[in-house]
Amino acid sequence: MPLTEAGIYAAALRLIDEDGVEALTMRKLATVLDANPMSLYHHVPNKEAVLRGVARMVGAQFRTVTLEDAPWQERIRLLAMDFRTLAHRHPELMAYSFSHQPDFIQPDDPFWTALTAIVAAAGVSPSEVPEIAALMVSVVVGVLSSELNGSLRQWASLKPPGPDVGDGGPTDAGPGLREAGPEGPDPDRMFRLVMDTLIAGLESRLTAGRDGQDVDPR
């Protein structure tokens, strides 16, 4: 079977899913494809180009349920959860892309297209849609990065300074902030908390704008 870019990217993704980005080499990729290593360079110039191609391929495959008539809050929660599902489907690739490829989200990516449409539907002015969407992506990507590399679980297991609960200290950490059980923090609940916080922030900004308050920080 002749080599193609799509075939190279698909084989590279399988290797990354199995062994991680660092284990991917052009020679190993050629072995999987039963090809001469030099023949790969007729299609891709180097490993970095392969990684970018794989990231674009995965990003283009992103799918989410379309709920045009649902409230924007519900739509954005679903979009974020579907993006998180994609990140956990290919954790090695996505963790690498989050930290090494600042342009891994392109203007025509399905995720970005859906996100900007939802932000606009929420009532954000057209001039602010890219900024608000970019901030949301930054927060979600940051949380997913720390979730994939284990730091989120580690940080959430740290006890705050002060008296322990058993020593007469506070016993109620507030809604959504329960103390972690013996199995550790619940990443699903923590991600929902992130989305609730983002949505509440945007709701507050939109309400302030409708009430005539100055919401421009400049």
C-alpha cells in the first residue's frame, strides 16, 4: 500500500497512544508502516511536522452534539465535556499539544467554530467573542493539562493551612469543594466546577452589561 500523509499520521497516532510522544521516531514509524525510513521524508519533513499533522487530524475529528435550541450554558458545558473526552482519548498527544503547540487550535477547527458560535449566542458583542472564547480555551486547556499530567489531583489533595477538621476546624468547605475521599479528588466533579465558574463569570459580565455597568477593564 503506498504511503500517504493520512496513513503516516494515523500510524503515528497509534504509536503515540501506546508509548507516548517521546517514543515516536521516524525510524519506528517507518517500521510500523513497513516502509523505508527515507521514504517518509517525501511526505513529511521531520517528527515535528508529523506531530502537527497528527494534532490537526485529531482536531478535525472533534465532534459534539448540536443543541441549537438549548441554553448557551448547557451547550458550552457539553462542548467542554466533549473536548475533555477527546483529550482523555489521546492523552499523550493532547498533553504534548497543549504545552508545545500554541497553534494547535485553528480558526476552522470544529471545537473553535462551535465555541465562538456559543459565545456569540450568549450575547457577547462580536468584537469580544474571540477574546472571551480564547480565555475560556486557556482555562479549559490549563485544567486539562494539569489533569493529564497528574498535578491537578496532587494539588487538590493538599490540605489548606490551619486546624484539621478533627481538631474543631471548619467542616464545610462550601458547595462543590468537599474534602477528597480516600480514593482522591473526583476529576469529573472538579471539571464541572471549573465550567460552573466560567459560566457564572460570563453570566455576571453579561448581566452587568445589560444593567449599564462598565464591564470594560481598560
